[in-house]
Amino acid sequence: MKFPDLEYITWAKSLPPVAINLARSGIDHCPPSLLRLKASDLVVTLPVKYGYAPLREAIAARYGVTSARVFPMSGGTSFANWLACAAVLDGCGPGSEVIVERPTYEPLLRIPQALGHRVRRFERRFEDDYAVDLDGFASLVTAKTRLAIVTNLHNPSGARVPMATLRAMASLLARVNAYLLVDEVYLECVFRNRAESCVHAGANVITTNSLTKAYGLDGLRAGWMLGPSPLIARAGRINDLMTNNSVAAGERMALAAFRRLRDIDRRAHALLDPNLARLRAFLAREPRLRGWVPDGGNVACPRLPSAVDSDRLVRHLVKRYSTLVVPGRFFEMSRHIRVSFGCRPSLLARGLANISRALDDLS
């Protein structure tokens, strides 16, 4: 087993301070007051076996599954993805194959590679609004396939995969006893009172999620897996080798967040909804950016003119305008930039204007 360096994560952890940060992957941090924490929530130990039972039950109720199909953990969706891959691929030989979308979030590509498995790619094309091509996907499914990985909403474009498509993907994989892993952390951004998890797309579907991207609670590192109960149990036993139990205070705070999720969600959409409209209007009047605009989420990935280098634009934005976006190469999209719109509206308006100014400078 060899663990690769993650170029995007390394870059994200070495960012310069800027006045306008449109490179964040989540929304602005949630005020702790919205959690309405009590002194009793600040604990140093809990009666935990495989996840804190009240938190498991809260997650299960939100997504319409039994608690046996839930494994909550510290480490956010990042660790949940690692644990899901480890549970599915445990015991699989080196000839096993994992199908991963392209473009994608780098860790989802590197995890199965680090675990020693062959990775095959299916394309989500800009020209097709990043839709999943079922025929292309089906052509990659073989007797050696053990797992396929997709993001929904797509990271980095924000495109949503319809439930019918997910069901078709799961059905194709079920024929060879393989699983579908759906990272649905950005899908949380489009939920309101009713959350529909992708786990309901098939008996062989696993989903990962957290309170990070949609709610501004990334510091809690509260993540979870949903899936078939035998696989969830296996993930728990694998975690015995890793963290054993989660952070007690973090689990109590995560439970408090679930209990106040309506207020937290209302605050999140007060940012996201007008900002999405602002982004859509900006891309409509900025002819140099070709942008497929998502229906929700908090990131978009417009395409730059062919003469503009993404990395050069990012450096110029930082140096001249103290504004930060993500170079598309970190998501296998070298002609693009990823822009987050989960910030204060005034900052987004200034940041978008600075992108236009930077394009003027580099033209």
C-alpha cells in the first residue's frame, strides 16, 4: 500500500490570506449560537459502541433508513469515503477494478489507487452538462468491477445525477456483485425539510455525507455512511483499527446540529439562494466564461477562454485583487476555475467583478 500526496489538499492548506475567498468548498461558518448548545453537551466521554446511538438514530430518521444502516464518525465525508472504499474492497484481490468519474474530487481517485486497485474512468463531459452517460458507464462494468464512485451533486460542476440514473448504475453493478458509492455531501445543499438520500437508489448503494459543505459546520468533522447493514458493520470493525471511537463532544455537538437543522438550513439558504441567482446573472453577462450553472449546491466550474491559463489567472487574482478561486487542474479541468458562492453576498459580488477585471488584464 502506498499513500500518494494529494495535490489539491496540499494547495488548499497552503493558501495565502486574501480579502475574498471564493475557493472554499463549504459555506461561511455557522455561528455556534445556532446549535443552542448546553453545558451538558461538552462531554469527554459517551457510551459508544459503533457510533453514538442518539446520533445514529437522528441520521437514520432524516434519511429514512434503519439505524443499522448508519455509521457516524469523526472525520467528515473525507474519512467516510476512505472507510467506505476500505469496507467494499476488503479482501478483494489486486485484479479488482474500481470505476471513478472524470472529472472528480482528487481523493476519490486516489483512495482506491492507494488500496492497490485498478481504476477505470467514465467521462462526465462539459458539453453534456456533466450528465452520466449510461452506455459509457455500462461498457466499463466487468466481472472484475467491485465498486464505482460518483459525486452527487457533482464535484466540481454542481450537476445533479437523477435518481433514475443512479438506479440504472446500481442495477448494472448489482449484476457483477459490485457497489455504487455516492458522495452526496453537496446534495445536502438542495435539501430543505425533506432529504432524499441516494442510498435509496439500490440495495448495493453506499452514500457518504457530513455537516460540512451545506451548513458551515466543517470544524465538527461530523460525517457518516449509509448503506447495507452488513457493509456498515464491516466499516465499523475496520474503524476499530483506525480511530476506534469518534470525538465525544463532537458527536454531542453533531446531535445538537441535527436537532436545530431547520434553523441552520434556513441560514444556509439565505446565503445560497440569492448567491446562486447572482452567479447565474454574472455568467449570463460575462461572455468570456462558459458556465454551466447548477440548480443548487455552492460551487460552479466555468470554462475560461482558450488563451487564458487557469493557474496564471488564479495567481493574478490573488496578487492584484486579493481574490482566490481554485485552478481547475485540481479537478482534471485545466481550462476551468472552481468558484464557491457560499459566502456573504457582498463578497461574492466583489469577487465576481474581480474575475472580470482579471480577465481584462490578461486579455
